[in-house]
Amino acid sequence: MNTRNRPGRSISPLSGAPRPPYGLGTPDGALQARPGQPVFPAQRAAPRIGVTAPAANPACLTDSGRPCRHPLTNVAENQRLLAHEQAVKGRFDAIVPVLRRIVGLQHEPDFIERAQAVAREQLGFDLPARILEDAWIGSLDMRALYGESVMRTLRLMAEQARAARTQQGGDDVVSFFLDCGFHAVDITPCSDGRLKGLVRYILRLPDTAVRSLKAYAGAMFDVEANVKRWIETELMRYREGRPVAADAGTRYLKVAVYHWSSSDPTHEGCAAHASNERQAAEGALQRLREFRQAIENSFCCGASVDTLLIGVDTDTDAIKVHVPDADGEMSLYRAVDNLELYRQTVGDEQNDARIKVYQAIQGTSAATGWGVGRGEPHEGMRRLIATLLINNLSQIEYVCGTWGGRYPDIGHAERFISVGDGFEEFQLRNLAYFAHLHTVEEGAPDIDVGIKIFNRLNLMHGLPVPLAVHFRYDGRVPSSRERTVERCRRVKAAIESRYADLAQKGLLVCTMTVQDARSGSPIESVATYNGSDAG
């Protein structure tokens, strides 16, 4: 069955569908602008000397002091996401003030008891007793205490997120993807921490609806590994008919996401591409073409996949969608700039704004000159692009209403480096720099970029670099957990060997965790040596 043409489901938003897809809910107001500084604590990255973000709101051009009110904004979702961001980042940003308070207590006779009381009250957990007990010998090891606090906060927030997690909208979005003609959506963003909130915030999709989300430096994903993932997906369709049977007429969609900085394009863009937006876009587009060609060369044209290239301005979270033509080809010169679309529709009625979104896609497809293509993409691709653009309008207004249209931390402000498979529980901007890998040798460039970033964020201030080594295992496979634990230990040892100077000075704090591949599984701590593993 071709779900792309299923009756009653392929209804364009232009026709007034009774229930719009996830992220397109009817707005009921606008997130109010907040005067002064952001709600949660101090911004991590100081502005670059000589470079300041423009005072003018880059999206909202209404009268001074009046908040933007875009007709397609999902206000309830904006408020929910803001509360989540404040809660998680507030926990991490509380660590340094709490440790400063504790270091002033180290010469008190009841130091350990008072320090633990402060930590439990302010951070929500006990500090490592061994570090506190050694304080009487010399000075308190603040580097070790800081690194342990970051890692314990990470596990605490992950556990809370897992307990509160719901399949919000996941099934609806999977159905919507199927109606658009896609049985799987695989997204590869750059590993830059400013894209960490890509799915949940920027694109406003539930992460449970995405088949795979693995980040690589510069979005330069491993083509062979991605072909293997495609094979696994297609085999599941042939063997189990999930999510649809192999003859359903749907396709696998591969998305690559690059980024740039509109405020400081030559310094705060993609580090893997020397902050060159064009180079970042070209690199991601080339990887998409290689992936598609690899599938067609290996499994013939009937196994074709669809590809989509998306750019993100990490200062505003506005996206740029490169619209494929009828042959699935994309061009750097054929794209919808959603920030411009926001400006054009902010004062419209809801239906008029929706119409303009589709008109923007059609107008882009009709581009001439260097951006000329061979017609429009298929209907499902147009519907998907329209949905992503409309969802992103809410995120643009989220940034407008909270920070005046542009983040105060336009550069890196990550709290830790995530190495391995990453944590599905965290989808927040600038929370973690992600280095996806199986071995340090293959992921060395990604980790090197992360260490370079944290040289400015932490090392220059005497703080260690927190690294969370995290891998997933398949509980259905015998001894999978044991092998995954050993992989954690090998990767940790290789990282400490590669950055031996940092490790020897206590400037590298590396913890290990594993997790069953099933969504919602608990995170399990791994002991440093071959002792028992803590759950």
C-alpha cells in the first residue's frame, strides 16, 4: 500500500485539515518578552572581544518594546520547552556557585557534614566522600569535585527526564512521515553543542519519531555506517513489516544539518569547517549525494532514498531548507530562508501565513540561474518541508520572546563532552558537545574539536574537561552488555592516553555509562576497574 496517497490522511494544511501534524497546533497567544537578562544563570561563554550581537531583533520588526506575535506559534509548547531548559541548565549552572560556597567551609570542624548538606540541598546529590575526606591533608581537590559534580548532575537530570518522558506526539508524527512517503527519518547534524536541541526545539519533533540521530563534526557522517543502518531498516521492513511493508511505496529519508552564525560568521560558525558557511553546506550536501549514490550503486535505482539539506543559524535557531527538485537534487542556491519567511508572515492571519509558507516553497522550486532545478519535489516532500518551516516559526519566536531574537551565548557554552552513542534524554542547545564514535581512532577529529572548544570554556579557567563516555547495548543479544562495558573502558583509556598531559594534571574527568538500546531504559554507571558495575 502506498501510504503517500492514503485516503483521508494526505490532507494539505491549505484545505483546512481538522487535526494538523505535531507542532502545527493552533496558537493561543504569544510567549511574552522577558526584560533584562535570561532567566537561568550566568552565560558560560563571554562575548568575543570586539564582537557584540546586534541590538536589533533580527526577526521581529514590530514597534520597540512590543513582543512578536506570530499567528502560527505554538505558545503552550514554547512555555513548556522554556521551563525544561531553565530546569536543566539551571542545575548545571548552579555547580560552580555551590562549590565556591563549599570551598569556604573546608576548614570547619564539621566540614564533611556541612558540605554534603549544601550539596544535597542545592545540587540534589551527595558529593564523593573520598574527595571530601582528603581535604584535611592539603587543599580540597576542586577539579575532581567539579568534574564529579557535572557527571552526577548529568545522571540525575537524565534519570528525571527518563521518569517524566512520554511518547508525546511520537505516533502521530510517524504516521505523518508515512503519509509524506517516508518510513524512516535519519538525521545527522553537526556535533556542535548549539545544535543539540535540533529535533526537540529547532524542528519541534519528538525524538522518538526519528529513526536515527547521530552527530558528526561538520555533519560529515560515515557513509558506510549509514548504508549499514539503511540495510538494517530495510531488512526489518522485509522481515517484520515495520513500520510498513516493503511494497508500501515509501522511502528512507536522510537529512544532514549544517550551521552558521549570523552575528559572527567568521569565528562562531562550524569549527570543523573553519566557520565557513559555504564549506559547511557543500560538505554536508556532498555526503548526502555520496550516501544516495552508494545505495543506488549497491542495490539498484529501485532502492533510492530521499535526501534533505537543512542549515541552522545558531544565533536565532532559524532554519534554511534546501528544496529538492523533482529528481531529488539540491542546490546551495535554492533554499527557503525561514527567518525571512517569519518577517513576511508575522502580522498575517493564520491561514494567510500557512499559504505563504507553501508559496515560498513553490517560489523556491521555480528559482532560475544558479539555483535552477528540474521541477518541484513530490507532494510528500513539500508537506514535510512546510511542516518543518512552520514548526521552526515557533522556535524563532521562542528566541525572540526570551532573548530578544538572538541568543546571548552565540558561541560555544557546552557543559560537557558526550562521547559514544549520546544521551537520548538530553535535547538542549549548548548543553553538550557530541562526538559519535566506536573507537577513539575513528573519532579523533571530533574529540580534538571538542577539547579545543573546552580549552576556552574550562581549561583557561583552571576547570577540567568533563567527558561522558556512553554506549548502548542490545539486551536481546547475549553478552552485549559485557562487550559494551569493555568498549567503554577501552575508549576511556584511549582518551586519557591521547590527552595524557590533561589527564595527569587532573584536567580530564572521564566517566562511563551504558544503557540498553530500548527507549526509556535506565542509565547504568560503569566502574573504572574490573569490579562490580553500579546501576
